Amino acid sequence: MELSFLPRLPLALSQPILFGALLAAGLLAGEAINRYASLPRITGYALAGVALGPQVSNLLGADALQSLRVLIDLSIGLIVFELGFRLDFAWLKLNRWLFVTAIAESVFSFGAIYAALSYFEFRPLLAASAAAIGTATSPAVVMLVAHELRAEGQITERMLLFTAVNSVFAYFALTLLLPILHFEHAATWQEALLHPLYLLGGSALTGLVACRLMLRLARWLGKREDRQFVLLVAMVVLTVGAARSLNLSVMIALVTLGMLSRNLDYGHVLMPLRFGYGGQLFFVILFVLTGASLQFDALASAGLVVVAFIVVRFLGKALAILLFGYPSGVRPGGAGLLAIALLPMSGLAVVMVHDAASLYPSFGKELSSVVLSAVAVLELLGPLATQFALRRAGEAVPGTGGA
């Protein structure tokens, strides 16, 4: 009997099934670990990703993760845009030591990681690239933990500011290393010199154009929250798409869009930013997919290097904040808590490693062995560190973020 109308076995997992499964698994795991262990929901999202990924069940294999890369870019895009939107140039102008401290935190962190990896005999380009990526704090982790705890105060605001600055610093530093990477792989001098200029200039210009367009449309639409929400999401998606199509940096384009939207809105046509439930959806997507991308294989062989990477990264941030933070209003005790809050690494670091690997796979493999091993640790421990710091600083609303 002909039964051609029946599906073929074994059933193929289509993209909608994978998408629904990762959302449901992340949501349930996050709620369970928050309700029964009083841990941040992010930890549950990441563990769900590990369970679905190649390290455990392989339901989200390497091919599936590559095909879902656009979701990671969109998720990081919304988060980075919101982070950039929080950068108030007027605040930095009034308290210039804030910006000095933020830059020092990035520079000290970079220098400490580079020195540690050089001690372990990593060649200079590899050590510098890993140090650049390691400078960045995960925007998604600190923002989601702060949101869950409903945290407000000095430590919270500086944590978000420093995260924005060190994320931009990380991308700039990694981009400025591109000429050396190209020369190491026998590229032409035109490609070596023009590629970073194209990345930085083109990404910033894309963000500027998107900002001008969004402000014009916001003025025409008026101050209606429902319309402006759709406009914000549309502009972020368009900017991500434009950056990907033009082979530009999604992160630089989106943080430029966020910063300029806040600081060029002289007519105050934009309403306060609220992504609400839509933002929560993208948080779940990002952390499940990042969890599925984590690599634990190299931890056994690179364990000492990873420990050194994490320790000196924290010490570099803490020393810079301790030395330069006091004039900006950060007390010594607050400096330690702020450094702890800045510990997380996550999806942003994964994307930067993958971008390097897309240019030169062999170099990307070397880079991932140390960076993604550190991410595997800090993806799980980082949210706990941020939660501890904000609670210890007394800026979390009692009873939030836990059972």
C-alpha cells in the first residue's frame, strides 16, 4: 500500500522545532534553577544550551548553531543597542574621571591578560587577540542580572557604563590587530590596511545613518510606546542586517546607534527604552545558543592557563578601578565589588572568536582553545559574581533574583 503522504523516518528536526525547543528548554531550566536553587536564570539558560549542544545531546549540532548565528547577532544587537543607549555623554562630561577609569579598566585588563599569556609562551599576536577579547564584560549578563534584581545605584550604573566602554575597547583592539593577522597569513598590504579601516569606519557610519533615520521616524510617529517599540526593534534588525550584508561589525554599528540615539536626540523624540517581554525572549535565545557553543574539551589541557586568564583579568580590572575610581566617587570597598560585577564573559566573546575564525580558521582554533575555555567557566560563574556584587552593594531590591 502506498503511504507516501506519511513523513519519512527518522523525523528531521526543522528550524521551527529547534527554535521552539531551545526557547522552551531555556525558559524551564532558567525558572527551575532560579526557583529551587536561588541562582540567576541566566545560569539555567546556559545549562539548557549545554544539554542541547554538541557537548551532551548534540540536538544543536555545529551546523544548526551556524544556521542560527543570525539569532545570536540579533540578540546581541538588541542588548548592545540598549547598553549604548545608556551612555550619557553629559554624565561623562560632568564626571570625566568616570571615562578615565573606564578606559583604565580596559587597558589594565588587556595588559594583565597579555602578560599572563606571554608568560605561558603564547606568541604575541595570539596573546594580544585573546587579551583584547578578554577585556570585554558580557553586556547581556550584567544587564539581565541587574534587571532581575531591579538593581539601582552607584555600582550598577558604573558596571553598565564600564561594560559598554570595555566592549567597544575590545572590538577596537581586536580590529587594530587585523593588519598583523593578515600579514601573518601573507595577505596583501592593501587588504591588511584597508580591512580594519573599512570595519571601523563603515560600522560607525552604519550606526550614524540608522540613528538619523530612527530619530526622523520617531519624530513623525510621535510619542506612542507601542509604535516606538516596533520602530526600535525594526531599526536594530535593519542595522544588524546591513552590517552582516556589508561584512561590518554588528557590535560597533549597534553600540554607535545606541549611543548616538541617546545623545543626538536634542528634541527628546524618543521615549525611555523598554524592550519588555520581547527583550526577555532574546535573552533566552542568546544564552541557550551561547551555552550550546561552549567548549569544555580544552579545559583539561589548558586548565592552568584558563585559571591564570580569569585571575589576572579580575586583578587588572580591580587595580584600575582602585587606582582611578576614587576621584569619580567609587569607594575602595565599592571598587572590589565593581570588579567582581564585571567578571562575566559570554556571547560577545564567542562572536569575536568566531569572527576571527571566519577569516583564518587555524588562528581561530588556537584562539578558541583559551578564550572559549574561559568563557565556559565565566558563562556559568559570572552571573553568580554579578548577583553577589550587586546584592552586597545593597543595590538589589530584597527578594528579587531568587526564590
